[in-house]
Amino acid sequence: MLGSSGTNGKLCIRGTKQDYDDWNIPGWSREEVFGYMKKAENFHDKKWFKADEQNHGYDGLLNVGSYDSAPISNMILESMEDLGLRKQPYMFTTGDNPHGCGHVPRTVYKGDRTTADGYFVNKGPNLAVKTETTVDKVILEGEGEGDKLKAVAVKVIEKDGSMREIKATKEIIEGRDPMGLTSAQLNIEFFSTECYGGLKQFTDFLDGENSHAFSLIAELFAPKSRGSVTLKSADPKDNPIVYHNYLSEELDVVVLSEACKFANEIITQGKGTRDIVDGSWPAALTHHKNTEREDWVPFVRDNATTCYHPAGTAKMGTDFDPMAVLDSELRVRGVKGLRVADTSVMPLLNQGHTQMPAYAIGEKAADLIKGKSLGMSSLTEKIGSNTLSQAQNNNSNGTLVLN
Ligand SMILES: Cc1cc2nc3c(=O)[nH]c(=O)nc-3n(C[C@H](O)[C@H](O)[C@H](O)COP(=O)(O)OP(=O)(O)OC[C@H]3O[C@@H](n4cnc5c(N)ncnc54)[C@H](O)[C@@H]3O)c2cc1C
């Protein structure tokens, strides 16, 4: 039910504002998408973290807070500043500047992970949640193209294997696993892990008394390499065939190798960490001695893996975009009564992480269904249902949500 929110890394990095302007879709401008992220959020301040109150939301359904870092993360931050990354306390929230370093807000509250379940805890009488139920297909009525097709029901497979049809009285909203990548400018994010992490290192443990390890991960955004996702069969329980084709474009390798070189310099030369680091872990490895970008290429090719931000497989776009299966109101083109609402709708990946856009898309979808809009002024106003007239709120029943 919670999808990836139950397993993700909890980082709330919204991306830059330009990311959403680049979508160039009415209703999805920087102000609107950031406004919906704000609407989704219930931010909890901490004494040591001065939050940007104008950009955080305080009455949404998703608990977000600053995260008490272990000493090593603050030392890495000091090294980042020492190597020229300016401290930008709000950069992950405001989306105004992609260059710098700071503390990332997390979907963590009182020490616990917070997830999309905030949206279900106080669910109203018009929402029924079905778990352990797989959507087999959307049932369409009518023939041909254009508005002649209408989504009227979904066929689901229950936990015991039985099949059932659930009818929609209004429309159907789909949320499925998105698998895809989109093009934008390459850039890098560094994030620290306070315990070391990584496939190879997991076989080699430190004593934790006299020796400790951590890692700095270089994450590439907007890679140029393209893979493919194809269906294995018409059975929804079959996983799709995903061909990642990572690092097939040389530029991705160059940028990631340069990032590893810089990360190594931050750790080995930065004043917060240079005096406490002995070398690579496991101890037999020597990559901390690499000095040139080229030295890092084999390391990148051997160790790069995914960071789980697939999106864009059911993208929205203009009438002139042949790849856009959705219009700007998330409606499936050519079918009445069917919308998609999850990260698969994103025409381009943001230069950040995808959970905050996912919540923004969900909030926006709810408003679209109800015939409401955020409005530009809502960025500074409190957003609440009391600001909406009954007439605007006339579209909220009879909608079937698949997830
Ligand atoms: C390991 C990991 C770490 C991540 N770390 C971060 C992070 O630190 N910060 C961040 O911002 N983002 C992170 N992400 C990405 C982020 O969590 C996702 O982009 C976001 O949660 C996607 O939301 P979604 O609603 O689009 O899809 P999902 O969360 O994938 O939800 C899709 C749902 O649809 C259900 N479903 C699929 N097919 C069917 C069907 N046929 N019938 C019924 N149900 C179906 C699935 O079971 C699932 O519950 C991470 C993701 C992963 C996996």
C-alpha cells in the first residue's frame, strides 16, 4: 500500500524549480509543483535546524523533519565547505540553487520513518483501501479512438487468487511502478552514509570500537544512457523486462568518475575528515589513492548501481507530443474516465529525488478530480479545504483509486 515510501531513503530533495518549468505543461509550473509539495508536508522543526518557514508546509499529511546527524556527517559537511561547496541550509527545500551543501530534511518524525500512510490514517468515508489486491486490467467500454472509449471498471486479483470486477461510478486513477528515464542536464549529488554501505563492503565488518567506516555516495542525475522496459506478457503479475543499459554513454562515465575524484578529495583533503581517515574499506582496497579522473573509471564501471528513481513511463504532455499518453490533467488520451497519478506521469525527471514530486502529483491529482486548483497565491497562504467553496468541491465522489 505504501509503495516505495515504505522502503526509500527518506531524503526530501525536491529538485530545482527550473526542473518543473522545463516540463512546460499548463498547471505544472515551478510555483504549482513546489506549492503542492508544501501542501503535502507537515514539517517539524528542530532547535539546531533553522527551517525556511516560507517554503515548508506545516499542515499537510506527510510528517517531515530535520535529521540528527552523527558526528561524521557534520565532519563531512565541514570538508565539503572546505573544498568550496557553500553551505546552503535551505537548498533542498527551496529549489533555488543546485550548488552547495547542507542538511537534507527527511520523511522521519520522532525517530520513525513516515510514509504515505498519513494519507490513509484519517481517510474519509469516500475512500476504500484494498491491500494485497493486484489490478489485472482496466475495463474499457466502447470502440475506436478518441472519446469513444470509457474506463468503467477494473478487474482485480484478490489475495486468494479469485478475480473480481470493481465498477467506477465516476473515474479511475491508476498508480503503477514507473520504470524509465528522461533527459536533462547531468549533475551530481553527494550524500553520506553514517554506516558504511555497499554490496562488497557488506561481507567485511569492522569492530566498531577501534575502527569505523562511512561512505560518500556520488549520485548521477539525468544520465544520458537509455535502457528499455518492455512487457514480458499480458499477465500483470509478471515483472516487466528491464534493460538498464547503465553507463552506455561515455559522458555518464566521465561525470561519475569526476564526481568520485572530487568526493575522494573532499574526504582526504577536507579539514573535517582528513585527519581521521586511514583509507578505503575493505582495507585491501586502495581507491582512496586515485588522483586522476581516469583512475576512477574502472571503479565506476565495477561499482555503479541504481538509486531507484524510475519515472516517466506514462508521461503527460501537449497534444503535439506523440510520446505523451496523458494530457495536462493526468487523463489518459483517448479514454474517458481514466487518469494516472504517480511518478510515471513526469515528463522529465527532476534534479532531486522523486518522493516529494510523487506527493505533489498525488495532491494535484486530488485537486484536479475535485475541480480545484492551488492558485499562485497559495504559496504564501495557508492551504486548507475551508478556502474552497462547496461548488468547487462537487466532484469528489465515485472515483476509484488503484494502487
Ligand atoms: C530503495 C529506494 C530508495 C529510495 N530513496 C528515495 C529517497 O531517499 N528520497 C526520495 O525522494 N525518493 C526515494 N526513492 C524513490 C521514491 O520513493 C519513489 O519515487 C516514490 O515513492 C514513487 O511513488 P509512486 O507512487 O510513483 O510509486 P510506488 O511508490 O512505486 O507505488 C506504486 C504502487 O503501485 C502498486 N502496484 C503496482 N502494480 C499494481 C497492480 N497491478 N495492482 C495493484 N497495485 C499495483 C505497487 O505495489 C506500489 O504499492 C527511493 C526508492 C527506492 C525503491
